[in-house]
Amino acid sequence: MTRDALLVVDIQNDFCPGGALGVPEGDVIIPRINQLMQSHTLVALTQDWHPADHHSFASAHPGAQPYETISMSYGEQVLWPDHCVQGTQGAEFHPDLDTRPAQLIVRKGTDRAIDSYSAFRENDHRTRTGLAGWLREHEVRHLLLCGLATDFCVLWSALDARAEGLEVTVLLDVCRGIDLDGSVARALEEMRQAGVRLEESS
Ligand code: VGL
Ligand code: ZN
């Protein structure tokens, strides 16, 4: 039997409208996500969780502007507005998200020098969060993904889940994207190429 788990990515105040890195309609998906959590026995949440001087913040690079891309030791990095700083209101889960059904919360992006879009590995593609081991111990074969943002944390998590040998389904109606210069369309194509199933949650 294939065992499913649901991974809910970064439903935090800063990624919702009005937040520091607000994703358009980021909050409209929350009621449906709450329903989905009720129908899965294994649920994990991710929480973007940066120190205040994180290197993915434009503010850490004198003269740089948010949404510019720079080169870091591990590759290209988009510079973001300060967001999801540990312990701040912006880093909290959105108040409408019912976090009670979740067994695991994976915090990521805690190393000031490395960003971490994926729930599995930091952006150096090496440092692991422990999520793959947790899924293996629960004998999960199929991971369902929803949340924010389609073109960054959902994308990278889905690709890494495939690399871990999991079957992966991204539930598109319960995701929303940032969309920098067509990055949502590129993300969908990359996921398709990697064998990620793109479906609706109904
Ligand atoms: C995310 C940009 C920076 C995301 C996190 O959750 O997609 N995007 N940090
Ligand atoms: Zn971040």
C-alpha cells in the first residue's frame, strides 16, 4: 500500500497579502488546506525561519534591491525583502491555518549564509533538514504538496522529493506563486519534466 503524507509549505503571515513578501491570494487557499489536513493522517508543515541578518535579504547587501539576483557560493540567489524573521509576527503561521493536525513542523533557512527554499535541503543542495528521514520512517511513498510559493519553496520541495524517490503530487488549486518574470510557468514545466503530478485537490 502506498502511504501518503501532506506537506503544507510556508503558510505564514509574511507570505500572505499585507506581509513583507506577500504572495497574491496567498491566504485564499487556507480554508481548503485546513480541509485537506483533516483527510490525511500524516501532515507536516514548513516554516521559513530566518535570522535577522540572513544573506537572502537585500538589506544584508549594501546597495542591493529586493528581487535582484546575485551570485552566492552555492549559486544564484534572488534577494528578498526581509521576511519570516525568527520570533516575529511575520514568521508566525497565518492565524486562519489550523496547525493542530500537523505532527511535524520543519523550520528552514536558519543558517544565515544559506537560503533554503526546499523542505528537504538547503540551497547548497547538501545540508539536509531531516524531512526525508521522517518520511522514510513513516514509510511514505507519495507526497502531496500545497502552499506558498509555487515557484520557489513548493517547486524546490517537489523536485527534492522526486530526487528522494517519492511519488509527488502538487495540488495546484491550493498553491499560489510569486511569479518573477514568468517563474510560475517555468516552475510548472520543471516539475512536469521531473515527473511531478500537477493536479487539483478535489
Ligand atoms: C520563499 C522566497 C524566500 C517561499 C521563501 O516560501 O517560496 N520564497 N523565502
Ligand atoms: Zn525565505
